[in-house]
Amino acid sequence: MKKITLIFAIPILMGQLISCSEPEAESQEVPMETFRDEVKATTVRVGHSESKSFDYLINATGKIEAANEVMVIVERPGYLLDVVVEEGQRVEKGQLIARLDKTDSQMDWEKAQVDLRSATAEYQSRRIAADVETSLLDSLVNAERDEFWKASSGLLSAEIAVREAERNLEKTEIKAPISGAIADLQLKKGSLVNTGDEVCLVLSTDVLEMKVKILESDIGFVNKGHKAEVYPVSGTGEGIMGTVTSINPKVDENGLVQVTLTLNKSGSLLPGMNARSVIRAPQNNSLVVPKEAVVYRSGRPVVFTIDNNEAIWNYVEVGKDNGREMEILDGLVASQQVIISNNVQLAHQAPVQVLTE
């Protein structure tokens, strides 16, 4: 009886073993594509590679200067009776700034007037006595004869002395040589001044300039007429538009070239203020992508494109960078769709889903 039971148990045990092995064999035959389909696609935003004019941005710092500034000086000695302006005040060309004591100048002018009248009288008397002149005068034409009378009578020197006295009298009033703002006012009422003493600086703040230093490696991209934005170093205030108006044809000992920017308006900028500039140097027919499209793997730049809803890894060679776009020298062609978000950790052929706004 025990032998019969053992014989029936063996087929049952073998059947159970076979039934347990069948599902395992089936699980090994599932294709790998099934697992890839189960990976959730990464949502990404996209841009495009474009062939267009590319603004290469060149950053530089410098100081704001008035395009025109003149130091007002004393042109004759004397006492400063009054100063009629204050620092920061705007003046127009020819407007009075200060007055000197003109007592001595007035006396000199009056003396010159007396000498002029005396010389004029002598000149007239010599003309009246022309009928008794020597043969030398007979040989002169009328114009030459008249000049002879003026010179011999002292009239010419008297006229010059009057003009000189008038100029000295005018110099007792110190006036603005240009329109602008008063700065660095140095003299006070009652001061004894000498010729050449500085009174103040007049700054023409309507037009400002900024002189910046550009690396010699970048100067080849800059031309007269290129546009620029200028901002205070403090970071406060809006940018002011400017234009490249001159380029110094000399490289200094530090490998820098001076470039002058003329600003369209002053805004919040003042002469002497430190500022930073961004010069736009257009580069024609460059292949560019949004800067966010470029990521770095092992120190090499990579751009992901999309093919059949998969991220495709592309090694690229990058050129200039303007903060918003990056120039691509090799590795892409125009009009390709490039991934600009969630691309830092992407893998080659990873499934992606384009996010549409």
C-alpha cells in the first residue's frame, strides 16, 4: 500500500514544479521597450536655433564726464565785491557770476578817453594845416596821408588804449563762458584775487560722456555708432542710452583701449559718477540659441534637441555669450528645436513632453 501512494505523489509533485516555472519563463521574455514606456516623460520648454544678427555685449566701467566743461578764472587782479551764483545753479552763457571792484579800471578808461579826445583834436588840426604840408605829404595818396596824420598825432595809440581800457573794465564782471551748472565754487565775497585765480567750474550737463577701457581682444568688435546702455555702479536708476563716438587708436600698457560714449540724456547720472556700460556689437549671420539651452557635462557644452519625443544629446562648440543668447559655432543647424528647461539632468534618448503655454 505504501508503494502505491509514493507512485501517485511523484507525478503530482512534478506537476507543481512545472506550473511554478512557467510564469518565470514568461516574465523573462517581456521586451525592454515596455519598461521605457513606463518611465514618465520629463516636461520641458523649447526654443529654436536661429541664424540671425547677434548682439555681442561688451561690459566696461568708467566715470561720467561733462561733454563740455570750462574753468572760470580771474582775468585781472582786484577785490571780489560779490559772487551772485551758488554751486549746482544753472547759468546761461554770458550770465554774471561775480563782480570785481572796478574803481581802478574805470579811472583807466576815463584817462584813455581824455587821451583819445586830445589825439583827435591834434589829428583834426593837422588836417586843417594840410595846405602848408611838406612835399613828402604831397607825394602820398589820400589814404596814406590820413594814416600819417593819425600816427603823428597819437590818435592811433589813443584808440588802442581806449579799447584796452574797455576790455579791462569788462573783466571786472566775471561771466559764464558756456551754459551749464556751477561746480567747485572756490572764491568768496571780499577776497583779494589775482590774475589766473580759479573761480568755479561750469559743467555743460546737457550732454554727458563716459570714457571706458575695452580689452584689446574685444576692440575689433566695436565701431563708431554702436549703441550702449549706461547704468550707475550703485545699481539704482534706469539705464541711459549712449553711442560710441570715438575710439582711441592706441593700446595702453595694460592691453586696454579707451572708448568714448556720448549719452543721449543725463537722467540720474552726474559728472564724476562711477558707472558701468554695456556696448552692443552686432554680429551678422550667427547661429544662436537661448542661453538656457546650453548645459555642461564633464566640462563640455551640450544642447538637447528633440527627435520623436526623445531628448537627443548634441555636443556643441560655443562662441560669444550676450547674457540671453549664445552663439553656436558647430554642432547644430538652424531651425532645430532645443530644450531650454529641465535639461540639467536629462539623459540621451530620455522621453520628454513639450510644455505648451
